[in-house]
Amino acid sequence: MRNSRARPEVGTFLVATDTDDERLFVGNDLADAERAIMGNTEFTVVGNVRPR
């Protein structure tokens, strides 16, 4: 997942269940989310704006 933006008042930006072959979570603007990712993931996480 790349270059996405959380909408204002979003709870969790990404809920991951039953995923496989996870790759990149890069360049996302998560400032308006309460939390970035829920679930067990193995994404390579780089260059994201973190939730406030």
C-alpha cells in the first residue's frame, strides 16, 4: 500500500486479516487516523506520516 491518506476521524487506517505476501506500506499520510494498522502484519514500513 503506497501514497494513501487517512480521512479525518478514521479509527484504524488498515485492518489486516488473513493476509499473505505482504510487501510495502510506504508514503502514507496517517496523521488523521487513530492508529495505522490493526492485525499481525509483516509489511516493510517506510516514510509514513504517523497518527497524531
